[in-house]
Amino acid sequence: MKVLWELFVAFLRIGGLTFGGGYAMLPMLEKEAVEKKGWITNEELLDFYAVAQCTPGIIASNTASLIGYRVKGTAGALAAALGVVSPSYVIITIIAAFINNFTDLEIVQNALAGVQVCVAALILSAIASLWKKSVVDRITCCFFLITLAAVVFISLSPILAVVVMAAAGICVKRAGGTK
Amino acid sequence: MIYLELIREFLKIGLFAIGGGLASLPFLYDISARTGWYSAEDIINMIAISESTPGPIGINMATYVGYLTGGLLGGMVATLAVIAPSVVIIILIARILNKFMENEWVKAAFYGLRPAVAALIVSAFLEVVKVALFNTDLYKETHIFRDLLDWKGIILFTILYYLIRKGKKHPIVYIASSAVIGILLKMA
């Protein structure tokens, strides 16, 4: 029981102190799970991180569940996952409760208009980083263009896009016989 | 029943959004288009809030959408639903972790998945651009091409993009400065 509580609290701290999730979490995880608690080694952490990015779901909760599972099985995975989401739930609920009272004010609307432009720039920057890892050759470039066209022009559902393209990847890689 | 619908939609995001935070964006636009629970502008506010507060973006977005649609309980069920598939999947594969990562089928699937995810995020980016850099409402009234583009926004966008790629500061820095610039230039 004690270890479950420790997992919950450690991941509560990680969730509450990292901005942005994904890669931002790595240094916090190192400090809490590797250095302070000794639950896993640094190499394991990097392995877990790689798995977390390749499995469905939010990277942060995947990583939390993996470490939790290693420490205390299924109950550990649950404790860690609940810990990592709790700060978000509290903080975002408070903000969401208040923001709608302010959005009618002119000054807030102007501020939000500026922020919208910034969000566009941030996403484009994330895409630029992602591009190098995902579009690696001519075939992946075709996959990219086909998916984009299908989503933009015929409003293909994102679920179908993900399923079909995973299948396409398997067809190309496995049927082609190239490793 | 709004809670069941929230659970269904966020289970789907948890199951199919692969690769973290921004990968859930196309799903959020898809939900918005189908259900009308929130607007395209709400999504952008959501992104800004998520980037400026602690916690993983994907989870922040689930809480925010859940709260907007179903209050306190809505936020809670959406948050739990979005992590449920990942917890279950991890528990299932934790034992065969190394085999899973080295499996040729898994690798092949990701060869196709990664560009698809990139394309999905680009499609979400286009939705954000529509709201942030275009004045579609004004254009519908005047039909003057010059009115379609939000010039202040486009200039700010170009400068911000350059600074973000060069500076690598925390997103909150850029978001806060943009809010101030928005007020000073009366961008709304």
C-alpha cells in the first residue's frame, strides 16, 4: 500500500511540475523515478519512453503506467497514471470555470486573438520537428500527402486514417520483403 | 447521456491518438464538427491554456473539453477515459516489452503511422490558421480579397515562428507576449 501511495505522489509531482508533457517530462522522471526512488535505471527509462511514444495514448500516462507496472504490477500502473493526471484535472478545471466569465471582455478578446496566432506558430514548429522523424523517404512522403488530402478534402476520420496508414506501412514493409 | 458520450469519444482519442499531445488535435476537431460541444476557437484557447499550465497537453485538453461539455463530472470522466486505453494496453504489453519494440510488424506499422500522424497534425494546424490568420466573416460581407487575410496576424505569425525556431524558450513566454501584443494592436 505504501509503495502505491509513493507512486501516486511521485507522479502527482511530475504531472504538476512539467509543462507541455512529452519530452518535457524526461528530466523530472529522471529525478523522481531514477535518482530519488531508484525504481528503474536510466536505460530502462529511455526504453520506456520509446515504448510510450509507440503505444496508443498520451505519452505521459503511458510512461507513468510502465514505471508503475514495473514497481507494483497492475495496481502500480493505475496509481502512477492517476497521479500524473490529477494536477491537470484540478488546474484545468479551475481555469475552465473562470475563463468563460472573461471571454466577452474586449481586452480578453484582443489578447486571445494574439494568442491564437502564437498557437499556430507553436504547432507549425512542432510539425517541423516531427517532419524529420516521420517523412523519411518517398513512400512516407506519399503516405503523408494522401492522408492530408483525405482528411482535408473528404473529411476522413482520424481513426480511419491511423488504421489505414498503419496497414499501408505493414503492406509496404512486409510485402516488399525489404527487411 | 452526455457523460457516456464523453467517455466514448475520449476512449477513442486515448486509443487512436498515437504520439502524444498534438496528435489528439485532429480528433478534437472531428468531435467539434460532429457534436458541436465546443467551437474551433475553443480548441485554440484550449491549446494555449494547455501549453501554459503544468501537465501533459493531451490530458489537459481532455479535462478542458470535458468540463466545457459536462462540468466537474464531465471533466473527470473525459480525463479518465483518455488514459484508460493506455493503462490497459501498457498492462497487457509490459511483460513482452522488448519483443514488442523489436517486432518487425510493429516497426512496419509505425513506418506508415508516423507520416499519417504528421498529416493529421498539419490538418489541425490548417484549422487553427483559418481562425487565427483569416477574417472569413469580414470577407463574406465585403468580398474584398484584402479583407480575407489578417495582416497583423500574419506578420506576428512570421516573427513568432522565427523566434520559436531560434529561441527554444518555454511556450508560455511566447504565449504571454502574444497576448500583450494582441491587446496593444487590438487584434480581435
